[in-house]
Amino acid sequence: SSARRASASGALPEKSAHVIDDTAKAGGAMRPHVEYKPYTGKVSSEYTTLGKLKPDLNTDELVAKRSEREKVKLFSKNLRVINREQIAQQQEEAGPANAPVVAASKRDKAKEYARCVPRPKPRASSTAPDLPDELPVEELDELALLEQEHAEMQRQAANI
């Protein structure tokens, strides 16, 4: 049937997938057809990394290190528990009487100093030096006369 199709289409008959070997002619089995790439003469000089071996985590040395590390962790954990118990016991014995003394801040020191410094006493309110109220007009010079008038005007303004 394949020969009929091949002749009808005008193409050559198909080659079978099996090649008959010399041994096949003599009664042996048929060998499958092998396709291969012909040698071109070019050789690759590149190195390729195929992979690396995983580290051996169960060597005697690593196992010993691991066990030592676990012992140290266990010891430190137990020591931490013991220390907490001792600190709690010491705090119960000491009670709140031994409150830690906090260093005074700069503000606190300044307030303490200000408490000790005496306050200034208030002065009598005087804006200008007091001149005698009435001097004979003949004895006053012109500036003293103006100052006296100014003081009188200030007294009048204060009374308002």
C-alpha cells in the first residue's frame, strides 16, 4: 500500500527504519537505523562545571563541635535561670529602701541654687530724681525750671 502511494505521488519509495545487517541475512534480527552527526574536526576546549559535591555534615569533627555548642547553650540557659532567681531573691531582701540614687539634672541643680540665693528687695518707684518742690524761682536756672514743670505735669497725669 505504501508503494502504491509512493508511485502515485511520484516520489521515491520510503526507506524502512530498519537496516538489514549481514547477520540478519544469515537469519539474525533486524537492527534499528541509527542517525549520527558526522565529525566536523572541531573540538571544544571550554571547561564546563558539572556540579560540586555537598559537604559531609556528619564527620566526627563536626559532630563533636555541634555537641560542644549544645552543651554550652544548655549551660548558659541554666546559668541564666539561676542568676534570675538570685537577683529576685536579693531584691526581695533589700526591699524598696535601697532605691537607686538618680543624679540631679542641670535643671534640678539650677532650681536648688535659685532657692538659696536671696531675692532682691523692691525699690521705691522713682522715675526721676526728686527735686525740691519749691525753690525760689530766682535761684533756678532754665533747665531746673523745665524739670520742675515736667514733674508737675507727671503728677497731674497720674492723678487722672
